Amino acid sequence: YIQTWTLTAVPNSRYTVDLSSDEFDPYLMVDGPGVNDGDLHSGQGCAARVAARFPEAGPYRIRVNTTTHPLRQTGRFTLAVIKDSLGKVEGDCSPSQRPAGGGGPVAVSSGGRTIASGQTMTGQLTANDELFPDTTYLQRWSFTAAPGRAYTIDLASDDFEPYLMVEGPGITEFQGNMDGGSGCAARISRVFPQSGSYTIKVNTTTAVRRATGAFRLTVTDGQRDKIEDACSPPSGAQEPLIRETGLPTITIGQTVQGRLTRQDVFREIDSTYAQSWTLRGTASQTVTIDLESDDFDSYLFVMGPGIARSNQDNDSGGNCNARLTMTFPQSGDYQVVVNTDGKYATGAFTLSVTNGAKPKSLARCRRDQ
């Protein structure tokens, strides 16, 4: 179960959010402009704690949650926000201190699924797997680490948008990743502090509830950097970006001015806002769509009849602007989605559609997002 609270912050201030309970094992998530963090046991005792600088006023979402074992935990809790940055309390939560309802997630069996460094294992996430509280399926794998050694874990799938979590001895803070690997693959790379068995959780993002499909899980020796490249989720793993009716329209040859705001569609999958426009296209006609902004790094999607997966672009317009040249496969209404490359970004933009093709601009994107 999950309960959401809203916090309005003083811009550029530090806050500490604490969640404690005598009736369940607490898990805390905080997200909003410039903040995206989760925690299990960094507070006093078994309390969860997130301490961060809040760069904007918000609003920020504080999500009160529980650990995943046992499932469906409920009970009373205390949620506190302090205008200060408090440190993490190391090693203060032992199994005997945890509430009877909160046994800690490592108690759940991996079902005999094991992986070793140097291996790539293929698997299938199915409706028979464990159902996470956020309505995604979860599969646990066991991995034995050498103390003080670094490993990299990669999770990739052509069927769903992967999410990866790791927990075990000596890991006292939440370890989760969505797209740190190549493409949409998830990656966690770190030193494993102790010897023993660690649990690798194969999961999906919440963009599509109860997503299933094949995956590849790889463990390698050594630490590897996060890969900064484009993620194009499988068509079945893309959340709805737009409303189907009542969209503003743009025509070929037209330039419109607009503003992306926090009242637009919020994409949970990448924490960005999206605004859609309708464009009528004629089969075999080629057009170029440009999205320019001085306020954010532009990202552009086009979806519609005959397009199995959305066409998308980030910087082909030069100077962090998006440009997409396409030929309509069919006649009909297409949806042009104004989006950003940075989380929670908003601001003014210019959207234009011209007849014919335009070359990709070679002007580099130098904006500091």
C-alpha cells in the first residue's frame, strides 16, 4: 500500500524527511523537481530517511510505503519534515527491532534462481511471479559476492522497460536503477561490502502495470559507468503520453508558440511533462517537425496510423532543439508530442511543421541541464 503527501519547499533549501512506524517496516520515496530518492532504513532505528536539497518550490511528492515482505502491510506511522539536512544513521536497524509486520525483504526466497559473475542468464517475467505493491511483477535471483569486490549487474529486455534492485548484507540504502545501462537497460554497479548472498530483483517500471516478458540478466566483475544514451522503450512498455481527444491542432506550414507546464501530462516512466498536438497527414507526404526552446532540452515524439513505434528525436535541430523528418505512411491524424530530455523541465517552446525534408543540424547541444 502507498499513501502520497505533498510538500511545498523553500527553493534551494535542505530538508530531511523521516518516516517511522511501530506497526510496519517503512519505505519512503520523495520526488519532484531535482529530487528523486528512496530509502529503507537510514533513519533512527528502522525509520526511513531522505535528506536532500530541494532546488525549487515544488510541489514534491512524499510517498509513504512499506517493505515488500510481508505483502499488504498496514498501520500507523509518523511522518516528519525538518528544514535541515540530517545524516544517515548507520546500522541502527536489526531484525529484532523491526515491527512484527515488517520482516524485511531479504527473507523472501529466490526460488532457486542463481547467477554468478561472468554469467548471462535469460528468464521470463510472468503473471505467476511475485506482485510488487506498485502492481509490477518481481523475480528474485541470488548472487554470492566476494567481500569488497566491485560488480556490475545489467538487466535488459525487448518486452518491457526494466527496473533493477539489489539488496543484501552491508547494503543499508536503497539500490535501484531504471536506465543506467545501454538503451533502456537497467544497471547497478558498486562495491559489495560483505561476503554472502545478495538478492537481485528483476522488475519493470510502473509505466505499464503487470508488464511481463523475456529478459537478460548479466553480472560482470568490476565497476562500469552509467551509459548516457537514448532509451526507446518497447511499444508495449510505453505509457500513454496523450489524451485522445480535445488536443490543439497544428497544420503543415504553421508555427505555434506554447508553454509546457506542470498541468500537462506527467510521464512516470522518466519524470517529464508532455503536451500533445494533432497534425493531419497525407499518405506519402514528407514533413519536418521542429521543436525549439530556450527553457529546456527539447524532445519530440510523433505517433499515429501506420507507426508501430513512435518516431522520436532529441537534438537533430541543433543547439539542444529537436527535429524530426518523416513520411506519413497513411492519411490520418497524427499526434505530435512536445517533451523534454530533463526531468520535471517546463517552459516556453516553438513548434513548427514544414513541407519537405530538412537536414540534421550539426550545431552541438551545449546547454547545461
